[in-house]
Amino acid sequence: MKKRTREDELFLEWKALVKKESSAIFVTDGIVNEDRWKQATMKVLYLLKEVNGADDEWDERDYLANYNVKDPYINTHSPTIDVLTKWQFGITDRGISSWHDVEKQTQDKTLQTAMLEQICLVNIKKTAGGGVVDWDRFDAYFAIRENREYLKKQLALYDPQIVICGGTAWQLCQIKGWDYNNWKQTSRGIRYFVDANTTYIDFCHPNNRGPKNMIYYALIDALTELEII
């Protein structure tokens, strides 16, 4: 059975549960392009908090797969996704290119599409939020045991080599039953954890307001030290 089918079956149950609790908009996510995911030399899963607000239900997998389609809805670019494109390029490129070249090359729409088609993007909270996380709502959502169980099932569908936690490492530990104190640090202080064939990186959210180049190279530096790329 294809992973997309398994995702959809899971979301159908999960959405029904969420709708019992509220009328919030449910947003699906996961592997963008299953064929490209299988072919990727490095399978990367980005674990983020929630999507920005929306007026209707939508599918982030389709949004990313059609990121450059000329459509009023789909062609709405996101600062978060633009940064993820750069991070994915850096991982694929192994950090060889200069920052000038990173910025220039990731403006190319064909390259953007190619990078996004390789990834898996999972949001912890499946209901839409705002430009800034409302922590009361986020924590209330995460406190519901069934939401944590469904997220655990979703993550179990994938076989990533790298999971980049965008400010979500604590929640991941709660889902997995891990002790965050057992995570190690790179020489420059980036926290990470290795479980089976997957390396988990405790990192900042892609839309962090710090200098984009410094954040980019902090990630590349950590992955290089760990000999992942």
C-alpha cells in the first residue's frame, strides 16, 4: 500500500476526532512526492508546529508539490517554505555552495520544486494556527492523548534518515517516550539524538528571525560534523 493511501486513511480517522472537539480547520501533510522520496539520497523529514491560518481545509502535500504553479491559492509563497527549500538544497548540495549561490540557485522555480518534492513535512498540530503560535491552543491540542497517538502513528509511516525538529524536539520526546536529557550535543552545541537509522536534530523553526545565513550554516555544520552529509 502506498504511503499516501496510508496517510489519507489515518487523516480520515484523525479529522473525525478533531471535528468532535471543535470546528477548527484540519490541514493534512506528509510526503510531498512518494516517488521522489524513495529516490532521494537523503530522506529528510521536517517536524514543525502548525500551519498558518486558513479559511478552508487544504493539503500541504499538494501545496508543496505545486509551489510554483500560477494559481492565486497555490502560488502564495511562504517564508517558512522558502527557508526549507534552502535547507534542503544545502543538505543535497552538502553545503558546498557559497551563501550567494544558495540564494541565487534557490530562486530558480525548477530547483525549488525539485527540493520540495524530496521532503516529508509533518506538523504536530493539524489544525491551522496564526502567524505566531498561540501556545495555550497548541498545548491544549497536544494534551489530547488521541492527537499524540495519531501523530505517533503518522511518524511511524516514514523511514527518514534525518528528522529536523523546528522547535519541536520536546514534543517529539513526549510522543516517543524519550528523555530529552539523553540527547547529545555537537561541538557547537546543536542537540541531536540517534535512534536506529535516524538522526534527530533539535533546531530552530525555519522562520526564526535570526540571520538566515547563520542559521543555515549552523544546520549544515551540525550535519557535516555528524557525518550525515
